[in-house]
Amino acid sequence: MNKVLAEIIAGMIPHKMTRNRWRGLLRYGVFRALRLKHRLKHDHTPPKYYLTVCAIAKNEGPYFKEWIEWHRRQGVEKFYIYDNESTDCTREVLEPYIGSGLVEYRYWPGRKMQLAAYDDCFERHRLEARWIAVIDLDEFIVPVKDRTIPEFLHRMENFSVVEINWLVYGSGGAKKREPGGVMERFRRHSLPEHRLNTHVKSIADPRRVCTMIGCHEAARLSGRAGDSHGMPVRKHFGDRKPQQDVIRINHYAVKSYEEFLGKRARGRARINKLRDFGYFERYDLNDIED
């Protein structure tokens, strides 16, 4: 369905969660979603991987190694990487991981290609993966109560999607990029209850989800969304209290000011508009040190 028409129809639904779900279903196509649901109901192909990650990135080559190695230690078995016209060292850094089979690399040119990349990832891999985590290169999934992410997910099997809250990390006053990894360099974060931390990222069951609504929520074909405490989600994430005590996503939105300027210059994956300079001030939250 035409995106504008989908927005008009979904906009008439008063309940925010229901409205967003229908926004995704309408964008995907209702009849297409019904056909997919019917097909998947009768397809019992066992998944090859339990936990995978899908991400789209542009000129973030220097950050890939730390990000991949962190998530591999947390139990991720496969990475689906969509390269949105990178001109840096992205391909060079990823080459060993591509060669080993850990990363499936896809060159993905164009503007505003984030949702198209997610659509493609779900269509290609919904029978291959039990779970697909949809995150960015500045986001690190951190299991707090469990040894690994799969250990956490084994308790969430009844849900179609699990929504995990951010914990936003600031620059710590850093002006320039210094040597070292992101998680090592930036140790100060926002107050857990800060408004920005109501945002979530999703780990979705691709057999019960058709695609992503945006970068935060998944459009479910069936079943319910769950929070990190294992409770069914009844309110939109913006209306819920953040949860970071079981599992969280460390969100390094700005890093140093120099790195923020680089992020700003790369542009945005969903809209043709640069981040304003106020973005740094809003996300540069350094209230608590790890």
C-alpha cells in the first residue's frame, strides 16, 4: 500500500500501539501479510541460527570490530550487514568476518534505505533465524541478569518480539576521538529513568513479524510483544517506564564531539535531513559513571 495512504488509515486508530502495528502492516501490505502468515504456519523448517543481528551502516568501519566481537561474545551467531554506500574501511574491516561466514554482507545504495534494508533482511532470513535483533552500530545489547542474550531469550519464546530499552551514554566531556573501544572510552550515562531511555530496540521472531514499523518496533503478524521483564506490552514504549535491570541496550549516540560531527555528516538512514547541533546537547548525558 502507498505509504501516505497507510499513514492516513493508521492515523485514524486512537490506540498508539495498535496504530503503529497497523502502520507497519499497511506499509507491508495486508493481503501480502496474510499470505505470509498462512505460508509460515505450515512451514516447519528448523532455523539454522538462534540469534542473529540485522544492521544498516554507512562509513562506520572503525566501529565494526568492537561491535561484532562484543555481540559474538553475547551469543550472536550471524550478522546481516547492509552497507549504505560506505567510502571508508567498512569492507576491509568486514572481510575476515565475511570470509568466515559470520557476516553476510550486502551493498545497499540509495537514500532513506533503512526500512527497505529491514524488509529485505526479514524476507531473506525469516526461515534461517529464530530471532533477529534490529540494532545500529552505536548500540550494544548488554545482558545484565544472564550470561548471554540467548539465555535471556529462552524465557521469551512465547513472544513475537521483545522490546529492550536504551541506556544513553554521553561524551564524558571528550572533544576528540581517542584510541580505544567505545565501551571503554565512554563510561558515563544518563539517569535510567530519563525520557530518552523509554526508546526501545526490538529482537523479533521473523516467523511472526513481517517487518519493522520504523527503527524501534516490529510489525507483528501474530502474537504479542514482550518487555524485558517478560510481561506483555500494553502501552507504547514512550508511555512506559524504562527497564534496564535484566537486559539493556547501551546507546552511544554521540561519543566524542568530533565523532558526533562525523555522524552528522553521514546523514540519517530514514530521512533526508541532517541532525541538528542540538542533538549533541540532548544526548550528551553523563549523570552516572559505570
